[in-house]
Amino acid sequence: MSKDFEIVPIAAFADNYVWLLRRGRYAAVIDPGDAAPVLAHLERHRLELAAILVTHHHGDHIGGIEALLSQNSLVPVFGPADEAIDEVDRPVKDGDRIELPELNTSFEVIGVPGHTRGHLAYYGGIPSDGGVLFCGDTLFGCGCGRIFEGTAEQMWRSLARISALPADTRIYCAHEYTLANIRFALAVEPDNAALQARAEAAARRRAAGLPTVPSTLAVELDTNPFLRWDAPAVIAAAKRAGGEAERPAAVFAAIRAWKDKF
Ligand code: ZN
Ligand code: FE
């Protein structure tokens, strides 16, 4: 990654990440559930907030917006047009493009309903870092978000869209859930060698106090049971879990229902 552009995780609450994009003295943040750690980071690095993006309406993703705006009132707030979020003044939807001139970059808006009805993901090209996806609570490291407002069919379609992005896309999710997700993934696919390797690597990173994210889409495709509806071992596991497992969306639904009780 070039020196003049960085993507930094800001830890919030017990296991949230607020992602901060920085170019020169400008910054944008994604899903600022809590303002205090973001303001501290901006101050420490003398950064000017240029934009706020949010993926969905849950409090742990939007709770800090008001306090950030009280100090930076002209900052645009991009977020889902289909969800009621008072502070969003630039409502966007699937297919829109967000221009961030201060950061010299732009993002394509991808509608990924399922976790919530209007959940969005933001896909962009970062100079010298390839494609990046900020996906909130849709795809996690080795897991996916719970289906609170949408249907399993919708969530599957959302994940299928993500899985069609270039394999080297870096996946920036909003929670550090990877180790728990890996425990479940190993129950689904105990013989997946790539998953076993990921389990060891992720455990080492957490033991060293490091984030396990971002991952890449390639890693998720090899290890994440919620993207592996075509893998024979996952199809077999869906059947064992009592799923119908005839269609990819049904395999996904059965695995998701199993995880809910795991
Ligand atoms: Zn959420
Ligand atoms: Fe969340």
C-alpha cells in the first residue's frame, strides 16, 4: 500500500472495527458506532474528516455519527436510502457511485440486503492496493451476519454478488468474529486444509493482539462455509443439519440456521 493512502482499523466496543481511510491530511470513516476512538485518532494524527459512510442502521455502526458531526458539521454522511438513519444526508442505493475527492477515490454502492433490509456494501479501487470492499455485517471473516430483517434467499443473493468480485478483493468487515466463526466452520468442514491453516494463522494473530481482518475474497472462498454452497462437504453438512440442500440458496440457509443454534 502506498504511503500516502492507508486503511486503518479503529477498535470500538468489544469487537467492532471502524475503518478509517486516510490520504494526506484527509480521512473518511466507515460505520462509526462510537465517536470517541475516532475523534482521538483524528486528533492524534491531525486528520480532517471528509466523509462518513455507513452500511446499515444498527447502533454499533451509526451511534457515533452525531458526535462526529457536532465537531465537523459539513461532513457528508452516505448511507442506505432504504433505511431510516436521521444523520444520513447523502442517501445512496445499489448501483450508485460515491465520489470522495479529498481522498482521490470513489466507491461503487452494492445493495446486500439480508442482515438488514437496506444493507449496503462499498466497493472501490484504492491506489496501489487493488479492490477493497467494506461490507459491514454482511460477510465476516469466515462467517456472515445474522439474518435479522431479510430472508435467507436475499442474504444468499447478496453473498453471491460479493463472491463474484475479483478474488484479490480485500474484505473489510465490521467485527472481529473470526475465531468464533472458524470454530463453526471447522464443524462444517473438518477436513478443509485451507480452513485448518486459517485457524492456526488467525489464532496466532489474535494471540499477538492483531486483527484477523481484512482478509481477501480468495481466502473466504476457500474457507468460509457461507460462500461454499457448491462444496460437496458443505452440501453434505447442510443435509446433516436437516436442510433441503437442493439449491445453493437452500444449502446456505441450512448452514446459516445451524450456525444460529451453534
Ligand atoms: Zn448489524
Ligand atoms: Fe454490527
